Amino acid sequence: MAKSLVGALALALLPSALAFRNTSPYFLFSTADLNIPTHPEGLARADDVVERLSSSLQACPTKTYFVVRQHGVSAADFSHASRAAPRLASHLNGDSDHVKSTLVVPHVVEDESTAAAISQYLHTTCGAEVLPEHHTETGSDKQRVIQISFAAPPAERNLRTAQLDHWDRELQSLISNHTQFEDFTVIYTSTPQTNFQSEHPPYEMESSFDGAMQMELKRDLSVHGRSDPSVHTKRALRNQPGLFEKYQYFTPGLFMGFIAAVSLSLIVIVGVKALLSLEVSYFAFSKEMGPAAQRQK
């Protein structure tokens, strides 16, 4: 089942993608029906991706394998793949009639030996012959791995898009020349941008406001910056929480103590009332002086 390249790479446009600055995307598309999970992943380790690819390719499903190594890119470079890499986007979006399986992982923590590990695995497991990209022989029936390496694109936005489009056309041409778009698998690995490239991002947010509006906003901000400090002090005091919001007077402990005090008070009141309700005559406390008292003596 084909995935949407634009949908999977939409994660690169989220603010949380800043945490994945040292990552790069991985792609796979094949004419074989591979057993690849269809749910998209945001972040993965390179060895996990290689393990997944190995399990999917252990049956050696195709004759030709293109292992691409693209240097110095990020997921943001392919977020608008219809412009930067339209042919790659066509294969991954399911627009190609030949492609049956795709995999898109936007953020991969890169390992420098990933492409070599994939080529070595195909060579060991499938007996595929590892060939350079300029290899022109197409008549062999033996399985083969064609290694392709693309240099990092320039940092400037327009030049970067043009260079990625050039690499995209070259990859399409290699697939056409070696396989006529039949019986092939493309494993597209990449490396993150360097520090210099990260300091010069290829895509910048375009403002929807004209220059006059921006100047007006700057003037307004400067006026607020020279405002009276006492205004900010009063506003801060006004925004402080109230006395009963800041302090908690009726805590659970006080509530339980109050209930216990009420119960004990009721017991004391009932006891005092019981004592007060006793009726004893004054004669009961007087000394008996009759004949009975004389006999006791």
C-alpha cells in the first residue's frame, strides 16, 4: 500500500521537529509487494530501519537494488517534494503504476555506515553484485546493487531546490536505464545537514505582511518600550492573586478538627445536662437522728 510522502513529511513542519535537527529522512519504494508496516513513524534509529529493511528484503524480491546516499538534507527539504523531488514524490505517493511498496521515515538518527550495511546485507544474503552508479551493463541476469551517492545541496533556497531536482532526475534516469522501471527496489538513505547548513536554513517563513505594516508594528513596539514603569507595576499588582486565592485557610486538617470539636462539645453538653437533671431531696443528705440510729450505736 502506498503512503503519502507529503503527509508523512508533514512532521518536519511542526515546531517539535526542531528537536530532530540532527536527523534525516529515509525512503524506500519497490516494484515487489514487501511486508512493510503501513503506519508512519516520526523518529527512528538507523539500525532499527536497517533491521526492518533486512527483514523485508531477506527473500530477495527484486533483481536490481538502488542504494542511494544523499548527503546534507533534512525532512524539510522534501516537505514540498513536488518541487524539490517530483519524481521521488510520484513513486512514494502511489502515482507510479510500477511501485507496489513504499516506506517513509521522516526523522532517522543517522549512522554513517547505513548504506554500506544495506549493500553488504544484499550481497551476503542475495548474492547480489555491488556496482557503482556509472556501471552501464544491463544484460546480466544476476542480482545487483547499484550504489549512488549525491553530494549535499547548497544552503541557498533556490539553488538547493534546483540541485535536489537535478539529483531526482538523475535517479529517475538510472532507474530507467538499468531496469526500464521493472523489477527494482530503491533504498534512499540520507545524512543530516552540517552545522554550517543548519545555520543557513533552506526554507524561511514568508511573511504575509508588506513592508509598511512591518514598519508600523516596529514603531508601535518602540512606543510600548518607553512607557512609564509605574504602569507595569500597577498592572502586575492588579494581576496578583487575591488573599483567599493565594492562601488556603480551611485545610482538611482544620475541617477534621472542627468536626471532632463539635462532636466532643455535644458529648460534654449532654453529660452536663444529665447531671443537672438529677433530682435529690435535701433530706437525703441530712443525718438520721431517729430510734434506728440509736440502736446502731
